[in-house]
Amino acid sequence: MTHPLRVRPFRLLFLGRTVSAVGDAVVPAALALAVLRATGSTGALALVLACAMVPRLLLLPLGGVLADRLDARRVAILADLVRCLAQLVVGLELLGQASLGVIAVAAAVGGAAGAFALPTASPLVAGTVDATQRQQANALMGVTANASRLAGPALAGALIWAAGPGWAFVLDAATFALSALLLAVVRVRHVPMPKRSILADLTHGWREVRSRDWFWTSLLGHGVWNGAAAVLTTLGPAVAVGRLGGEGVWVLMLQAGAVGMLVGSLLAARIRPRRPVLVANLGLASYAAPLALLAVAAPAPLVVVAYGVALTALGYLNPVWETVVQGQFPPHVLARVTSYDWLVSLGAMPLGYALAPIAARAWGEGMPLLTAGVLVLVACAGTAVVPGVRRLTTAPRDGALATAAR
């Protein structure tokens, strides 16, 4: 089997996504420091983050429709160019007298463009490699994304120290421009779809989601996982600092998670289970362990190891899940299906962020963390009882997916 990087269209796609991932990894730390420097307010930072998140959530289904209709490559190029402009505006603003209003508007524009970019990721991979190469290709995408997240904070720190946070956004803008340029010369297979109204396209995509029990039940599990991750992100630092030994424990947890994600992506390139969705979902259930250990303030080494293992499972799931979805859905609905996937996953996180501090004030940090752990265990491991999850199998020779009759 030919390695995906030997296929020129995927090689160009991979290079563009890698460059863009490095730029994106620098931005979160730069944004937080820039807004806090400009305003001194955590509320202002929350406003900017909300301005980026809300348009992304609202426009995701439409992004899926357009990517299926117009060709994912064209939509991805336009989205990259818009995000390039948005990040450049923020960068130039931060190099002068920063205005919170301008930064918030640019964040909203970038978030809206992200809603059109996210659904294109899976069709772009599926359109540049053959079915037998997809899991390895998806794993490579996961490796580069997770390696960027691991190196991003250090790179951001160095850039901010040397030149200021504005240059981090200028760098990100440049990576989007380069990504768009590379996509412009990539040849991607595209399957035209019948012309219908936008509402009909949305409805058709939703029917495709509902018709597969393995998919929509897994989406529920993934949504619960993301909501629980928001709970851990919100309450975990307080537990680590107050009961486990200090800020260093929380930093160590984050580093263990980043390493775990990278290791999981590497494993996905090599390990191809017979029942991929079942194995991946059971792996996700391991996230219950760090949640429960934090809830009872277990010894710090146990919490760090548990978190690293749980994030390894997530790093493994992502490429495996992408490969299954690319093989099980027709190419002309893939972007819409992907948009619904992202909508459920991203939509659950604000709920976790909102409920976690309320529950912590009422019952302490332990109760919401433990509750989130139980929900993750039930939602992710519970997919094992779904017939479609158990029946979805991978043929041992070529990696093609089939539904086993039992």
C-alpha cells in the first residue's frame, strides 16, 4: 500500500494543514495575554471567546451544506483567506492601540469562517487518498495537530516575549495564506450533489445521521465527553492548586494530556481494530477515571497518569472515527454529516462551562466532577449495547468497512 505522503494531493494538503495548525496553536495563549494586557479584564476575554464560538456553532450546518454543494476545496480556500484577514486585523490592532470592539468583531468573523472550514476537513482527506490509505492519512493529520498543540504554548511564549502578542496573530494570518495557496493547487475528488433548497439539504444530511444508530448514539457519547471535558477544564485547576499540590500539578496534567493525544494519533496509524467504533468509544470511557480521581483528590501522580491515558484514547479515536465516517457515508453528504458531528461536540462544551461553577458553588468541586465521570462512563461505554456499534467491522485485508450480520 502506498504511503499517503507519497500521494501528491495529500502531501500538499498535509503541508498546508500542518502550517495552519502551528499558527493556530500559538493563538490561544497570545489571545489571552493580549486581551488581558489591553483591558485587564477576564470578562473581556470571555466576550472575545464567545464572539468566536457563537457564529461557529450557528453556521456549522450551513458550512456543511456549502462544502457538499460547492466542493470542499473551494470552501476551505475561501475560509482560510477570511481567517487570514481576520487574524491580520487582530495582529495589526495589537501592534498599535488595541480596541476590544475590533478584536471582538474580528474574532466573530474568524469564528464564522471556521464554521465553513471545519466540515471540509474530512472530505478533503477522503478526496485525496484511497480508502485503504485513509486511516493512516487521518492519523498523520492527528499527529501534526497534536504535535502543534504540544509545541504551541512554548512557541507562543517565545514569540510574545521577543516581539509581542500581535506578531502571533500575524504569523497565524501568514499560515492561513500559505494553506490557501497550497489548497489552490491540490486536486480533490468531488461528487456533485443534486440541486435542492438549503433546508432540503440540511434535512437530507440529518436523515443520513439518524439512519445509522452507530453514528448518532456515538455522537451523544462524544457530546457528553466534551461537556465533561469542559467541567474538568473549569474545576480541575482549582482542585489541582488547592488539594493536589499547586499549579505545577495542573501544568503537568495538561502536558500529559498533550503527549497522550500525540501518542494516540501515532497508535491510530498502526492499530486497526476489527470493531473500530466499539473500541474507540470504550477507550473514551476512560475519561471517567481522571474525573473521579480529581473528585476525590487522589494523589497527583495517579491523576496525571489517568489524564494522560484518557487523552491517549481521544487521540486514537479521532483518526479512527474520521476513517469510519469517510467509509460509511456517501461522499456527497460527508461535509454535512461532519458539520452535525462538530455541532454536537462543540455545542456541549459551553453547557459544561456554564454548569460547572454553578454546581461547584452548590455542592463543591467533587460532586460535578464525579457526576461528569459517571455520565461519560455511561454514555461512551453504553454504546456497546447498540447493535450498529457492535456490527460495524473492518475487513482485515484492505481496511474497508462493512456491517457484519449477526
